[in-house]
Amino acid sequence: MSTANPSSGSFSTYAREAIGPWAGYTIGWLYWFFWVIAIAVEAIAGATIIQYWFPSLPSWSVSLILTFLLTLTNIYSVKSFGEFEYWLSMIKVVSIVLFLILGGAIIFGFIPGIESPGTSNLLHRGGFLPSGISSVFIGVALVMFSFMGSEIVATAAGETSHPEKAMRVATNTVIYRILTFYLGSILIIVTILPWDSSSLMKSPFVSVLELLNIPAAAQIMNFLLLTAVLSCLNSGIYTSSRMLFSMAKNGDAPEMFLKVNKKGIPMNAILGCTVIAYISIGFNYFSPDKVFLFLVNASGGVALLVYLVIAFSQLRMRRKYEKENPGALKIRMWLFPYLTYATIITITSIFISMTFIDSLRLQFF
């Protein structure tokens, strides 16, 4: 969709075209809401990590400073946003690659003095699914929200000089990165550490590094976590502002958010998102267990709705596009329409299962 019709609003625009104005309006505001809350959450998380080294610093002020600094990178230029994101991602990628190598060395028994766990932690201690299939649904429902952000590659299509080439590379690499870095690191952790180990409750990454007797393991992981948090915060400001800008173009948001500077940056949209993030950070200190908790829970289920709408939009838009422009579509989703239907059924199943899970029921409603 993003190569056939590059747009900064991406799926909000596609939902409007494929399903109707109500769909574009609804999913656009929900997605914007998710990311402005995410900015606040990541800013608070970043402040908590920094307090690990500087406990005397007030958490609220550090949260505001982090948000302000990353707002500046977004205001300066799209290139500065991309450059900052590139180096933060590079730190994450290099560290995860090293983790995969070290973890693999433990599993295959290449490290002297550390006995290889083999498959004992995967198949013993109650079997492969010790708590039954229901725990898988809980895990999937929780982890689904962690994948929110992979769709940013399509949001950026409208500001890319060669969207067709860029989207092809970005989409494929996102899939491979998830398989290698995300699932790979989790596979390493569950193979090395028993699922019922108390060390999983603090930090599984730190526990693996401590097993290798790496000095300052907690310090290293805190630094890497900070880069991950700043990366998400940076992306949150970019994504929420572009969605707000796109909605203003469609008449779904006030016209004031259409204003851009000489570099084409939607200044008012960025500042508007930052102000809402500041207010949300304030709620965390004035009413953490009521107002802020409500905001976080309310934004939780948005990921499922966004991906569901993307699937429905693709289902309608592809048929229409191929009918009107035979042979013109350069990038095609595999196994269409069966894989799209499978995606819709899977997401709907996860969404319904949330009503039966105590910790996720509030997010569903």
C-alpha cells in the first residue's frame, strides 16, 4: 500500500480510502493517542534508568528533559531524526548480536566451566507447555504490543525519495530483524534459564551475562535499555506528529497542525504531541494509580485494532488497485488473500481472548 500510494499518514489514509472516512478518523486518532502515551511512558522509563546512576535527580524533571531533547532532534530535520535513530539502533543491534553469540556459545558448550543446558530447560520442568495453551495466548496478547512500531517504515514512505525501493528493503529487513534479534534472543534466554527461575523476575539479559561472570552486567544492560527507550521515544514523537499532520490534511484534526517550517517539518504537530506527552507525564506524578494507569491501559489494545484495520484495508485496496492498474503493483503481499484472512482471524482471536485474561480485560474494554 505504501509503495502504491506513499503517505505520511499511511494506514489512516488507506483506511479512509478502503473502508470509509470514519475508519480513517478513528484509527488515526487511536494511533496518535497510543504514541503520545508511549512518549510519556518511555520518558518516565528513561528517567528511572538514569536515576540508577544519579539517584538524587528528580524523575519528573529528567522525563521532561529527555522529551524536550528528542523533540529538538525531530524539529531540526527528518535527517537528524533518522541519524539519531540510526545510531541508537546500531548500539542495540551490535549488543544483541554479541548477546546471541555469547548465548549460543553457552548452549553449544564452547565456554569452559559452564555446562551446556542442552534442551533440558525447554522440554523438562513440566514439559514444553508446563502451564498449558492458555499461557501462550496470554504471552501473545502481551507481546503483540511490543511489535507496535514496525509499521513506522510505512509511515515514513511519504518522506522518502524512492519509496518503492526503500519500502521493499525496510519491510524485508524488519521481518528478518524480528526473527533474528527478537525471537533469537528470547530463544537463547529460555534455553539457558529455566522458565520458573526467580532470576527472570529481575532481568533475564542480566542473568545470562552474570552467568558468564561479565563485570558490571547490570550497568551494561541499563545503558542498552536506555538506548532502546530513547529510540522508542524518538520514534514516538516522529510517528505521532506525522499522524496528526496527515489527519489535519484530511480535515480530521485542526488546520493549525498543517503548518510546516522551511525544511518541511510539521512544527505545530510535533509541539502539539510534545505538550500532550508533558501533560501525561504530569498525570504520572499527580495520579499514577488512576488517571495515568487508565491512559496506559486505554492505549494498550490499540495495536491490535491498528493491525486489524491495516489487514482489512489491504484486502480491499489491493483488489481495487489491481483491477484499475493491472500489472502495476510492484510489491505484492504473499499468498493473497489467504494470508490476509489468516491475519484477520488471528488478531480477532487474540482480541477476544483478552476478555478472558484478568490482566488484559481492562485494556479490552
